[in-house]
Amino acid sequence: MKTLRQSFNARGVYVFVMTPFKTTTDQHGRYQVDLNGVEKNIAHFASIPGEKTMVICGGSGEFANLSPAEVRDIALAAVAGARRRCKIVSGIGHTDKIAAKMAQAAQEAGCDGVLVMPHDPVVKKGDGAIWKRHQLIAKSITIGMLPFRAPRQTLSIDLVKRFAKMPRVVAIKEESGAVDWVRSGRRITKNAVPFITGGGENMVPYYYLAGAVGFTTGMANLTLAQSIALHEAAISNRWPLTMELRDYFEPLTEARRNLSNAMLKGGLEMMGLAGGPIRSNGKRLTPSERRSVRRLLKQSNIL
């Protein structure tokens, strides 16, 4: 019988899906989540062949500006759109108890796993508190769990060794920028737990050479087919092709650096998908920015 880690199969592209919002607001003056847009976008992503996982309500999905109830509703819409054609992982967070309840809601919605977002009050208490948090969440679900190593929560090697022995942990997400740490983690755990890494497409060759089996990306909201091609080249050690594909993403990465996630939401709209404003500040592309992004997407054969 396969273990949960084996059946989850962490390889592939992890799309940090944009949360689409309507231009209308609720009684609190916040832009409303576009649930139909969530389902439509996920259905589009799920139709693209290749190893992929949709991560909803992550950092790029504006987790910090979503309520637990909205995260649950987005999970339901995402699962409906995927129709089991790809895995769905939901971000969860806040206090330990709320995070555990959010994990249960994600499981009930049909998600395949949860990404445990760092919570600063817990991080400040150190390894013991972080371990206790993940134990509580693991006991509340039967689906997979992904701890998150980030600049604000740099998981120690001791914690990683403990996570590697936790059956519920299907992968560890590394986004602190420490390429060599991935190699150390793989070596010390004897390759027992998969690592997926951040940094987008530009960092894929280096992280995969160190032992990563998947990567997280916001850019793949627009470039999923190309991102999957990059993953396939790197996972099969075709390094010249990997570097060639990596270089393709440089202009796109630079545009996103300048325009932030408004670029991705605007690009989704140009592709006939749902985008909308950034919830926290209402940011959308200006007409001149939109023309610039459209030109870049056409040059990159995305439109």
C-alpha cells in the first residue's frame, strides 16, 4: 500500500493561483471574491497537460486579505473547476486552532493538501511552537500537509528531520532563497521528504540540481504550459534545455517585478480569464501598463 507521501506525488509545477475579485464591494467595503472566476480559471489550468498542482489562497492569492470562510468557498470552487484533473492545495493560517479548522474545511471541500502559512506569534516562540502547530494541524486531517520555510520562518534542520518522519507531511516548501539548504535538507533526511521551492522559474535549474522536485510560481498563471516544459526538462536533467527555458522567463519576471501581481491579474483578463483588482489597494494595470503587458505577452507567445 502506498504511503500518503507516495500517493500525493509532490513532483511538478505549483501554481500560486491569483484570487480573482469583482469590482463590486461587500458591506465592509472589500472587493468581493469572484467564485465563478475561481472555478473558470482552475478549469483552464487543469486542462493543460503535465505535472501540476494548484495552490489557492497562498501569498500570491492574497491569503492575508481573505477570511477563513472565503478560503473555504474558494476551495470549493477550485475543486469544482479541477474535476480531479490536478491536485488542489489550500493555504491555511492564523492561530493554531483556526489553522486546524481551516485545514478541516479544506479537506471537506475536497482539497488534496494544505500549505501551512507562517504565523508570526508562533514563529517568535521558536521550534517547539512551530512543531506543536504542525502536530495539531496534522491530527485534524487525513490529507497532506506542506510546512513552509520562508525568510520569516527558516525551519531548522532538526525540525525538517522531524517533519520527514511525520506521515502527513507530503513535501516541504522552501522559499527563503537558500539554494544550498535544499541540498542539506535532502542529504540529512536521506531524501525521505520531497522539497518544492520558490523563486519562480528563474531559480529552477539551481534548485532542481540541489534536489528539488517541484517549484512554486505565480507566473504560471499566464505561462503554465511553458512552466511545465521547464519542470520536465529540469526533472530529467536536460540542463542546456533547462537553461534555455529559464532564460525565456527573464523579461516576464522583470515585468512582474515592476508591476507586481497586477501584471498577472491583467494578463489573466487578456487571456479571457478572471483577474480583477488587488483587494488590499484596488490596484489594476493602467492603460499604458496594459498595453505594455499585452505587447510582452504577444512577444512571449502567450497571447
